[in-house]
Amino acid sequence: MYKLYDFRPSGNGYKVRLLLTQLGIPYTYIEKDILKRETRTPEFLAINPNGRIPVLELEPGLHLSESNAILIYFSEGTAYLPSDQLERAYVMQWLFFEQYSHEPYIATSRFLMHYADKSDHHQAMIQQKREPGYAALGVLEKRLAEHPFLVSDRYTIADIALYAYTHVADEGGFSLEVYPGIRAWIERVAAQPNHLTIQETGGRDSPG
């Protein structure tokens, strides 16, 4: 059985849990508390030298990290990743957008507000992320105001990747009040079969 090393509040880990659950793929869930630096131990660094979650053990000694890479791996040959070359490229486009233009602002603000100290330095960092974070939400809104999903008007891993942190954007101080397209899309994603909330592991808990 696959083993997923993860931290439950993480949106990056949530992406993987959501896809695996919707595909009906069983896995063992192993919690690694990043706040306690459990991903910085020699044992974990042997699994992922980058010291980050999520990490998926495909088989003993074989691991795959980076959430969007894991999404691609499991969505191959499924409805969650189009077979058409251009449509696949559009999915990749959104995955790159999520990691480069969205996650560094939306997700990082959420982490700073909930898990970092309230120092002036961190408060300044949060404020610096407001403008680019809202710019990313504006890009999403422009697409979702006219389309039900991000690619080909159907649910794909592009939606999973962007939904993970967008649906909890308010936890990072971002209001979605003026983004009706995004709000409607969040409802459509949440209505997909076998939906999983960010607080659910979806797998079989394991002490590791």
C-alpha cells in the first residue's frame, strides 16, 4: 500500500489526499508535524532531501515528492488529466501558475497568520503578499467567471491544485466576496464525488 507522509493543515498535502480519495486509491497516512521539525530529521531527509511534505512512498525505497508531480503521476490515464496535447498543456499551465503566482502568496499568508509569531517582520511579510495574492485571485476569477472549471469545462487536477489553498484563502486574510466566479467554482469542486475536506486524512492513519 502507498504511504503518504503529510501534515494535515497543508494544502499541498490536501491536493494529494483529495485526488487519491476521488480515485479510490487506498494509502496509509503518516503525519509529519512540520511545526515540530519532523521533516528535518535524518530519517525523513533520507526520504526527501528537500525536507518537505507531501512525500508519497510508491514502494519500499521509492519515493515521489512535490504535490503537483504526484497529481500528474496518479491522474495519468484518468479523466482528471486530459489526453489531448493542448488540454494537457493547459493543465500544466495552471499547475505552474499555482506554484509560482498563487501558492507563494495565498498559502504563505495563511501559514504566517496561523503558525508564525506576530512579529513586525511577519506582519510586514503578510502585507507584502496582499497585492500579488489578489492579483492571482483576479486571474482565477477572469477564467471562472465564464467557465465552470479551469480546463475544458471539466474537473481536472488543475482544479484540485488551485482549490486546495483558494477555498481557505480567508484563513490567509484574503476575502473572496468580490469573486463570484471563484465562489461558485468552489461549490462545484466541493460537490464532486468522494470529496474530502482539508481536515480529513482520507487514508488509514499510521503512527509512522
